[in-house]
Amino acid sequence: MLVKHLAIVITASAALVAAARHATANEEPKAPPTKSFIYKKTKQANLEIIVHYPPGWKETDRRPGIVFFFSGGWTGGLVEQFEPQAGYLATRGLVAARADYRVKSRHGVSPKECVEDAKSAVRWMRQNARTLGIDPDRIVAAGGSAGGHIAACTAFAPGLEGAGEDTEISSKPNALVLFNPVLRFSGIPPLMDGIGNDEALGKAISPTLHLTKDSPPTLIFYGTADILALMGDEFVLKSKLLGHRAELFRAEGQPHEFYDHPPWLGKTMQRTDEFLVSLRYLDEKPVTNASHLAKTAVKGWELYLWQKDGDIGFSLLQRTDRLKSDEEITEDAAMGIDAIRQTLDELNPGQEVFVVGRKLAEPPPKGHAAPIMEYGKKIGLKMQAGIVSIR
């Protein structure tokens, strides 16, 4: 019986991106340069934003910009999540950013503060447009699940601006790209419970309730097997009635957060590319990068760390959108990290392994995680502990 699905995320230090615009199939993908900034200081933490600069970038440019917000149910999540998407769009010419924001597990906050931070990140992008080389009138907010919700709230939620910020500088984006977002709190009991049934707040952070004809153009992605897809249907129907531009991409049979894995990673980025071309945020050169992204993106590996009769077992299996059964895990089991060392050695920069604890105490004993952590450090991997939901 599963106790809890805990994970250590092992991420290679090189950024994961698609091939450069004119790269051939035989060339190695090149990562756009990145730079980290602190966009906001709060009493709980300083919040980081990581900017991916496109090839040929100059400070005097006026390029479109995009900022991504990670998923995690307003409770957790990692700023690394949208690295492939940000890297790809940077190769296409955007200045692409990934913003950290406060969450309940690390900072003891509610969705209200998550929304405030997202607005602060958009405002920071616009306020620093001149040094970032971006056009302050072409900023896109994007994100997945809870991150998609707070991205949407930057465009729709009234108020909820960060204390002491210059509200003369707008926190509203010019376009939205949303991956399986929550689009309504009001009237949804499980979500309302999470904010203490605060009706005023629930309405304020329900993007669909604030949709108008002049709202930013919006592209939304849902898997048809995702219960949140009904929110997308409601949003698009209201958008149509108002004469607002909203486009809905449905991935047949796919669950929540389908967009992070091949082949849907490439497909969703290609559709995003087309949407941004239609807004004249990107040029109309053939989209070869997005299809390549599906092949070079995060490799779907799950390294199951499990215990039986006192022995630690390791099973390295391809990642799927569900947890494996005990039979699947033990069928291809190896005792000891050395048994899977060769496969780990073959991983390329940017590929990830999700280490999932099975049948372990909560939290997992340090001795069980240590061999993975030590091995990653020896071969130059960037290690970061966190909780990962494997669906």
C-alpha cells in the first residue's frame, strides 16, 4: 500500500531547450542564456524570476515577453517546471521568464498571495521592459493548473495588488496562454474550502466572472479527461457571447497536466507558436523547433525507490501519467544504485528523473535518498529536493 508519493527531482545543470531556429537535425540543441533576478521581496522569501534571452538579444530590443507560473495547487511546485517551454520560445525570439511565487507548503500563504505575486511578476516585467529588451505592450502571462489560474488572474482579478507597488504600472498582461487552469473558485465547494469560504475572495479570483469583450486574447489547453475541462467550456462559451477572443485546444483522452510530456509538450508548443504568430508576437517562419522539442524534452523516467524485507530496491521505468503498480515496479527491479548507474550515466543534460518513494515511512529515511543525491552530485547534476505529484 502506498503511504505517500515523495520525490527528489534530479535535474541536469544544462538548460533544456529545443534546437536553435536554423539548427539541423544533427546539431546539438543550444540553450539560450539565462539570468536570475529578484522581482519581489516578501516577509517570507525573496522571489526569483529566471529570464531566458533569445539569440541575438540586445538591451535596446523591443521583443515580446512571456512569464510562466508553475503548477502545484497553490501549495507546492517548482520554478523549473516550464524550463522546456521557456527555452523553446526564447529560441523563437521571445524574452521568456519563469517566476517563483509563494505557496502554502513553503510560505504559509493562500491563493490570494499567489495571485498577488503573479501580478507583481507581470508588473516587474513591464517596469523593467527597457533593460529586458521587451515591448511593455506585448507581455504574455502563462502557467499550468494553479499557475494557469494565477496567470489568468493577472488579467481578470480586480485588486489584489502587492503592497507598496507602483500601480501606475499595469500588472495586466496583453495575452494569456493557460494550461489546464482553474478558472473559477466561486461556486466550487472544494476550492472555496481552501480559502475559508471567503465569498468576496472567491469571486475576485474567479477569472470567468470578470471576462469582458476587451479582455486579453487567450489560448487554453485541457485534456478531455480532466475534470477542470468544464471550466474551459464555460470560459469559451462566455467569451463567444461577449465577442472576446478565446481559443480552446482539447487533447483527446488526456488527463490533467498532460502538456508536460511528449508528444503533447511539442504539440502544445506548436499550437502556442501559432497563436503568438497570429498576434504578431512571433514571425511566420516554419515551426521546426516545436516538433523537435517533443523529442528533446524532459525524458520520462521514474526511478522507484522501494523496500522489501529490509532491502532497498531500484526500478527505473519510463514515466507515464499514472503511478505504477507494485507488480510493474518489482518486475524490473535491481538491488542497489550500481545496477542502474549505466542508464543514469546515459541521460543527457536537461533530462530529469523523478525518484518516487514506495512503501517508505513519511518522510523517507535519509539513508534511502542519500545514494541518489550523492551520485547526482558526483556527475555534476543540480540537485533539488521537492514534492512531485506523479499522476
